[in-house]
Amino acid sequence: MNLELLKEFFMWCTVINAGIFMLTALISIFGRGFIYRVHGRMFDLSKVTVNAMLYGFLAFYKIVFIVFVLVPWIVLMIMT
């Protein structure tokens, strides 16, 4: 496996994960009522709890995305 192949792999991982993150963020912004209705009834959660969990999920996803996908791609771009 060469550096060019790894660079292309991480580039596509970055594109796909950024798209998933943006889609999830948009769904959590515009579909918050639906998310609350579904999860609030299933698990008896308050709106504050659902909002905190959505925020925590997006924060965790963003950190994992940056550390494991974006940074390796940037490093490979610098190396080549």
C-alpha cells in the first residue's frame, strides 16, 4: 500500500464523514421535534435531555472525525 492510495482513501473518508456529519446536524436542527417525539416516548426523556444527548453526539462525532479522519488526511497531504 503506497502513500497515494492512503491519501485517496482518507480523502474519500473525509468527504463521506463530513457529509454524514452535516446531514446529521441538519436533521437534528430541523427534525428536533420528531426526534423528541420518538425518543421521548420510547425512553421517557425530557426535551432538555434529548437536546443534551444530541449535542453530545454531535460533539463526539466531530472530535472522532477530526482525530481519526481529517488529521491523517492532512498529514498525508503534507507528506506528499
